[in-house]
Amino acid sequence: MVYGMWYMGGGETPTYHIPYTIYHIPYTPMPTCKQCTTDFPITDADKTFYAKMDVPAPTWCPACRHQRRLAWRNERTLYQRQCDFSGRPTISAFSPDSGLVVYDQRDWWGDGWDPLEYGREFDFSRPFFEQFQQLQQVVPHFSLYNINPVNSDYINFGIDNKNVYLGFSSVRCEDCYYCANITDVRDCVDCLFTHDRSELCYETVDVNDCYHGSYLQECDGLTDCAFCYDCRGCTECFGCVNLRNRQHCWFNEQLSEREYRLRRSQLDLGSYTVVEQLKEKFKQHCLSQPHRFAVLTKSVDCNGDHLYNSKNLQSCFDCLGCEDGVYCYRAMNAKDIRDCYGLLDSELIYESMASAQHNVAFSVQSYFDEHIRYCDLCFSCTHCFGCISLRHKQYCLLNKQYTEAEYRQLVPKIVEHMKTTGEWGQFFPAALSPFGYNETLAMEEFPLSQETALAKGFRWNDNLPFSSGQETMKPGDLPDHIKDVPDSIVSEVLLCMQCNKNYKIIPQELKFYRQQGLALPRRCFSCRHANRLHLRNPRRLYPRQCMCEQVGHQHIGRCSVEFETTYAPDRPERVYCEECYQKEIY
């Protein structure tokens, strides 16, 4: 087993040394990343995939490729601006300073305009990306991706939501606020990666099918629980770790129903002071318990984390029902994929951001497409190259319509031209992204200062839609207990104790806190979201050895099993292999 190392650092930001594994191949010189100058592996399986897609091998390392793709996805930064079609006010993910033409999504999906009107012929005297950028500046983009919303205007990447406010990447949710990556949940606040009929949940991360739960992580099928980690099928448990099908447990101590409810009645989550003390106590309790090296459920020949019902995935994260993938993130029912983010029901996808269906490469936010290259915002298109905002089109190039014969004759010539300019096989340059680096998911996973981001070729937005200095109440002025919070709090401008920016409490949110007996937050939504993200391990893998030394397990002394895990070697958790972990759960 040989490990390639890549480096990502920005001076003032943390430095990561991340291992990538090369499986069962003899040593050969590795290519050097043109962005960060470190070596990275290309396996025989990778070469077979690239040949199948008829694309060259990458010249950037996996981490730099991932960072470049993430710089094209703004999920949570929203702006008020005018629709360039109707002049009406609209909510948009594109800043008024972006320089793009933006239509309200209702107008964009309508028949009042034709994206082919912006088509132009390819100029073989100029680079492709330069021509694509000029097309990008005139073709209308839709304001948001928000399909069938009901009273849910402040959403991006949402489908079929009702009464959802600031819910991002949300699908079929109702009465939810300040959430991200949620599916089929209702009456939830401040939740992340929460799914499958969860209801009345608060501050949950990686949770499925939970009811009336607060401060839960890696839990499934819990009812009336709080402060639990990696528990399954439990009812009325508090402060517990690694439990299965238990009830009335208190910090992993089994109690009678009467004793449990007595203790629970004496602990009031409506007090901010009490909650902060509980967070620290629970953190220490979690560290005293073994941690599973990765969540690989019903998955074969996989490495990464949060992989379910999958086969042959390497360095992949948050995938369900996928097969034969490498360096992929948040994919569902996808096969033969490399270097992708956000896939659904797809096959043969390479170097793409939220683009899907079959044989797609180097594309952004394009769905239900086949045989497309270098496209942005294209839907249900076939055999298109370098197009923007097309729907139900085929044989188009730079938004210009061609016959099938003309298209098939022209595309190979453009590919050869792009090879001479060094563009062929490269994802869109960061400078072409319509977003500032600090607006995108790249900032969440690869935090950089403005100076470093600009030096690396990314854009930066100096006018994010946040206010400061307008607070009417400071954190110390807020009542400690939710029962003492007056109705007038919804009219106040609050000061975040973490970033010193302003935020507000909306009436629906206050109603939820009161009904659930939960303390008022002292941080803005962005900081609360960042803190939840921090609870998840970074999507990076490290070679480790099982730390189990328990007497009675099938090993003498320390367990010798090796694995790759998202727990860095300097982390304080005790990390176990799957077999040792299963013997330690309750």
C-alpha cells in the first residue's frame, strides 16, 4: 500500500496532509498537481474510466479538483435583486454585482425568451473558456433552484417544500427553519443531514427517522431523546453513546422509568446556561466511548464515510446506492463516476458539479442530460457542448443550433483546438465561477483568506448580504430561559456572540422554541451551521490502526486491523475497526 500526499494551506489557515491510497498497483512515477505542486495517484482503473469517457487524465490532484468544483456552488448566500426579465423583485443566489443576467425562476422556466438567440459560432483563434465566459455574461441564469415551493421563497436547491425558511438542499420538507441537506422531515430547526420522516428535531446532524430529539448526531430511529451520539432504536435516553434498542438510559446508565423521568424533569433545556454545561459534559462522555472508524453500511469494497448500499467506492462520502466511483460526494443511485458532487440516478459522470444523467463531463448544475460537455444550467439536453441555460435541445454548441452531421464534425475540431490551448480535460477555471469564493461550499471545506483565495485565482465578494452594528440587543441582554423571552424579541436585532454580525428571531422559530422548551440561540444561523459542520469529520482519509486493546476480543494486545478513516491521527477519539466496535456497543 502506497500513499500519495497532497497539501492545502493558505498561511493563516490550517495545513492538512491528506493521504490517498493506491491499491494493488506497482510503483510508477505519479503526476504532479499543477495547482499545488504535490504528487497524486492515477490508477489503472482511473485510466480505464478516462478512456471510456474519451477524456485525458487530470493534471490537478483530487483535493484541488474538488475545491475548484465547490467554488461553483453557492447554496446559502441569498440576495435581493431585480429580475432582469420582468423588473420584479426576486431572491437570488447571484449577487447584483455578479455581472450576470438573472431571471426570476418563474420567468426563466417560462416561454418568454429563447436561449438559442444568444448562440454564436466558435472562434478558432481564441481560447474556448474565453468564449464561454462571454456567452455566460449574456445568457440569462435562473435566480434559484427552488421547484414547487409553497410559502418557501428563501430556499436554494429545494424541491416540493412547504413553509420552509432558509432551508438549503431540502426536499419534501414542511415547517422547517435554518436547515441544510434535509429530506422528508417536518417541524425541524437547525438540522443538518437529517432525513426520513424525522420530526420535531432540533440541532441534529446525520440523523434519520427521529422524533422529538435535540442535540443528536449519527442517530437512527430515536424517540424523545437528547444529547445522543451513534444510537439506534432508542426511546427516552439522554446523554448516551453507542446504544442499541434501549430506553430510560442516562449517560449510558440504565435507569428505571421512574428514575429516568425524575432526572429528566430536573434538567431544563430551556436554560441557555444549562445547555452550554451539558454540551461540555456530553463531549467528554463521547470521548470516553469508542468510535467507529467509518459509516459503511451494507457497502462492499468501499472506503470513505457515510456510504450506504454501495459497491466499489474509493474516497467517497455521503453516497447511497452507488457503484464504481472515486472522489465523489453526495451521490445517490449513480454508477461509473469520478470527481463529482451532487448526483442522482446517473451513470458515466466525470468532473461535474450537480450535473447528471448519462455521459456528462465538465458541467455544472445540468440535469437529465446525455452526452454533454462543458455545459451550465442545461436540462434534458443531448449532445451539447459549451452551452448555457438550454432546455430540451440537442446538437447545440455555444447555444447555436446545428444539424447532427454539422455537430459531429465540429466538436472534434474544437477538442483538438482546446488541446493546443491546454483547456481540454480541465474543469471550468475558478475565475469563471459566478460566485465569490466566500459565497460557496469551497469556503466551508477549504477556508481561505481573501488574499489567499485571490492569489489562487478564485473570485471574492466584498458585499455579502449581512449586517453588523445595528443590534438592539446584545447576547448578555437575552433572558437565560426561554420562558422569560418576551414576544417582542421578534422585533429586536440581535448580535451574534461568535461573528458579531446581526441576526433575528422569526415568529415561527420562537413558537418552536417555546413549544419544545429550548433555549434561545446566541449565534446567527451561519455560525450555527458552521458549528454543525464542524461536528462532522472533514471529508479526508487517514491511514490508521484500530485502537482497541480490550481483553476478550479476538486479538492479543492491541488490534492489528488497519483502515482508512476521517479521524486524523492527532484526534482524541478512540477509533475502532468495525468488528471491535460492534463488540463494544450496548
